[in-house]
Amino acid sequence: MDQVKKETVKISFIDEIKELLKNNIRDYAMYIAMIIIFVFFGLGTDGRFLSSRNISDLINQTGYVAVLAIGMTVILIIRHIDLSVGYVAGFLGAIAAILLKNGVHVGIAIPTVMVIGILIGLYQGVLVAYIKVPAFVVTLAGMFIFRGLLSLITAGSGTIIVKDETFKAISNGYIPDIMAGNFHVLTVIIGMLGICMMIYYTLKNRSNLLKYNFHVNSKAIYATKILAFSTVIFTVVWVLAGYKGIPWTAIIVGIVLAVYNFILNKTKTGRYVYGIGGNEEAAALSGINVKKITLMSFASVSMMAALAGILYTSRLASATPTAGLGFELDAIAASYIGGVSVSGGVGRVTNTIIGALVIMSLTNGMNLMGINVSYQYVVKGIIFIIAVAFDIRTRKA
């Protein structure tokens, strides 16, 4: 142990940074890409991309993709896929709009839609886990089914308008401030609390690693990481405070992220998910109920599709026959850009959020620059293939 400490001291700060980047290149690549995207569009739009209003809009636009990508991450980790989530989201968003239009209270409509989402996931999960129909086939069929159902329930009116103000505030509202004025004080306070929590858990994690004699980076590296993340958090909350504050969408996504991150990293269920993704046969031989975990994963992603449908319908204040188109592609791309391995067994929901931001930042920035939507699809396709190729190459290295 003493010898390891002595060798660690000999390594310079710059060398340690290089080693850290080399060993964690898959995790840090997306952050580097994010910085490049923000700088590029900031310059390309004369600062409009980085304005308080646009950053706030970007968060609201990313919400439905983020929650969908979180659910998709779990499915991809266990080496399955769900192609139906886009139209499941569109269909359930329309169901929510119909319930609200018929006078159902928002407090009943939302849980009802979420439960329907879980039931859809259980139906598809049973086919995959117990009947052994390939997930690709089941969810492709689901895509057709729910696209048809969406067309049926919106056929009469075309667009279903939502007038419930509480429902519309989910994706268009902001947390109230504690003081009147043009600057959102509560947002800054929440940001400072977030920085304090980040510092506390970072130091606690380092302490736990040292306690059990695991290798840790130097104090200088930890201080640099804390400073970097603190700067990012403070900058974001300061920008948001200059507009209307933190959107409710960000709160919802934050709660979903915290729950899934805890499940995947702190519970047996999470370890089982990674175990199945790494080697399903070995996981089954070790006593893991693979069918049960697969069933739960499909129920989970459909539940997130229901939430995505609610967020999308809330943002538009309406449900349309085309809702859900391409959602599954953005969710899959966000997961892979966020570091989910194409071979399964690897992925973090925290990184998936960055992947979702990358996808939506590209869309938002190119719209501001007036780039034709046809070229936007080409650019996103190129980014997607680069992310997958990068994953394959770094795994071989």
C-alpha cells in the first residue's frame, strides 16, 4: 500500500489528468462534445443559443426525450430494444388529453396513463421474456399497433386541445420564486444546495474508496473535478435565474434520474440488470431471475414512455396524430451517445441525460441557424454512427 502511495506521488498533475482521460474517455467524450456544440451554436447564432430563454426552452424540449432515454437505457443494457416507445408515448399522451377533455381531474388522469403504460410494458415483456418472441419483433409490432390506435382516437378531431392549466404547466411552467423581481432567487439557492450536495457525495465516495484501500485520484484531481462541476452547475442556474427560473420539466427529469440512478447503482435489481447485460446465461446460472428482470425492464420503459407522452402533450397543450414520430430514434441515439454499449452490460442513466441534451441541442441549434430539417437528420445520423463506432473502438483498445 505504501509503495502504491509513493508511486502515486511521483505522477505529475498533468500526467494524472492524461491518465484519467485515457481510462475514462468514453465517459468524458460526451462532455467534450457538449462543450463543442454549445460553443459552435453560441457563435453561430450570435449568442441566441446561449440566452437564458433558449436554455430554458432547451430544457423543456429535452424533457420527454430524457425520460424516454432513461427507460431505454435499461432495455439496452440487458441487450434488448423497444421500438414501440415513440408511438406508445404519442398514444398515451392522446389518452391523457381525452381524459382531461372529458372532465377527468389531472390528479387522476396522469396516474391512469402511467398505469396503462406499465400494463403495455408488461404485455410486451411477457412476449419477450416468457414466450421468447424477439424484442425487435414484439416492439416493431407494437409500433404499428399503437400508431394505428393513435390514428383511431384522433381521427375525429385530428388535434385534441388541452385546456387544463395545471397539466399545461408541467412542461411550460416554472417553480415559483420566494421574492418578486426579474431575478429568480430560489433558483440560485437550489443551485447552491446542489453544489453542496455534489461536493459532499464526491468527498464521501472518495473517503469510502480509501477506507477499503481502493486506488483513488489525488486531491488535486478531485478538487479540479469539483471546481469544474460546480462552475457548470452555477453557470446553468445563473442563466436560468435570469429568465423564469428552473422549469418543472427539469424537476421531473431530476427525480426520475435520481430514482433510476439509485436503483441501478445501489440495489440488487440494478446489479442484476448489469449482470444480465454482461452475460445472460451466467446470470441465470448464478440464480438471477432473468425473466422477471426482463419483464420489469419492459414495464419500466413503457412507464417512461407514458411520462414522455404526458410531457410532450403538456408542452404542446394538445395531442396530434403525428405525436411520437421518431421519439424512439432520439431515445436510442441519446442512450448510445451517453455511453451505453452496443454489446450490453454497460451504461449510466446520468450519462444518458447528457446524450439527450446533445441530441436536442443539435436540433435546437440548427433550428436557430435556419438549417433545413433534411440536413438536420443527416447531421444527427452522422453523430449517432460516430458514437457507436467510438464505443466499439474504445472497447477494443
